[in-house]
Amino acid sequence: MLIHPQFDPIAIALGPLKVHWYGLTYLVAFTGAYLLATYRARQAPFAALGWDRQMVEDLLFFGVLGVVLGGRLGYVLFYKPGYYLSHPADILAVWQGGMAFHGGLLGVIAAMALYARRQGRHFFEVADLVAPCVPLGLAAGRIGNFINGELWGRAADPSLPWAMIFPQSGRDVPLHPSQLYQFGLEGMLLFALLWWYARVPRQQGAVASAFMFGYGVFRFAAEYFREPDGFLGLLALNMSMGQWLCVPMIVLGALLWGLAKKDAFRSRDRKA
């Protein structure tokens, strides 16, 4: 039976300066998104719309703010609203942990909408550029979760070859390494499918909608192996909070993809 390696969460220590592995995974995520978005900006149809490296850099700045602010506020509102209502000062204590993907997604959507408005571009033009660049960043984040030994999975059959004991869980039973499942599903597999889908120009909004639908489906499936947050447990219909937050993503993603295939979001000019 495997046992979690108990990695030191600090990757580099130089005197009082400590760099955590999880922080490095964020750096990898943002760097990868920048490189991939720069590549896409040179391809059709974005090159014809005037995209260049400087625009990608400006968009990345907005995106980083959206991820950090949205991820934190999402955790506060979706997972522990009662606690933070009683302890509002702790909202700023990001070093204590607590980020939510769905909140980060909403933050990025808001950031893209603001960027699109400032640049006079269609929201889905911006979203289609960004969407295929996101899953590899999500994969990096899940590696960070695994290194930290957090967000472990539910109890697994001891005969499962990759079942793992996570000492941090306080349970001496084999668990699913659900962080690695999410790394594979919503990270690597979603990236491969989305990058393949976006290899040729699609109707405006189709790529972004495919990301929303695909992430929702893969995350919903992975949640069956991930241990629900102890302070929430399973909610209605024996579904976790993560699954309930994925339901609107799946429905909205499918709806928007159908509309995109009908060219409902096609820009008729640069400021459409």
C-alpha cells in the first residue's frame, strides 16, 4: 500500500524567505497560460483581429487579479460564509489557505469582461483565446495540492494499486489520490481535448463554452472520489458542494455552445 511521501511544502528557503511549492505551481500556471495565449494570439483568427504580445500581457494582469480575488471570495461565500461573517478580518488571511476554483472562474470572467470592454472587443473573442490555456494551469494546481497532501480522496479499496494513506487526513486507511485524478481529468485530458478542438477557427464562443461544459463534467466525476469538506459534508442528493457548483457550469456550457454553433455571438464589427 502506498503512503503519501510527506513532501516538505517549502521548496526554497533563503533565511526568512520561504517559497512554497504551491506558490510555484501558481507561477507555472500563469507562465504556461501566458506562453500558450501568446501562441494562440499569432494564430487565426486572433492575428487577423490585431492581437499581439502586449495585449496578452495586459490580459494576463487582469486574469491574475481575477483568479486571486475571485478564488478567495468564492471560498468565503461558497464554503464558509458563516465563519467569515463572524470573522471578517480573516477574509484577508490568504496565507491560511482557502481558494475556490468556481470563485476564481467567476473572477476571471469578470476580469475578461472588464478587459473586453476597455479594449472594445467582444467578450467571447477574449474568452475563446484564453479558454484552452487554462487546463494546464489547473493541472499544476492539483500537483500543488498533492505535494501539500491536501484535498485527499474518499476511502478506497485496499486492493487498488494506487490507493494511498494520507497521514494528514488523520485516518489510517487507504484513500483515493483524488488530486491526481483531477490532474488527469480537468487538467491534462481537458487540455488535450480543448486544444484539439481549438486547433481550427470555430464559431465565436464555441471554445469557451466547450471549456465550461468539459470542466463541469470532469470535475463533477472527480468529486465522487474526493473527500467532501469536513465542515460541509455531502449536501442534497448526496452531492458535494463542488458537484453542485458544477451543475450550472454544465448546463450553461451546453446552452452557450448550442448558441455559439448558431453564430449567436458572432461579432459584426470590432465593437460588437
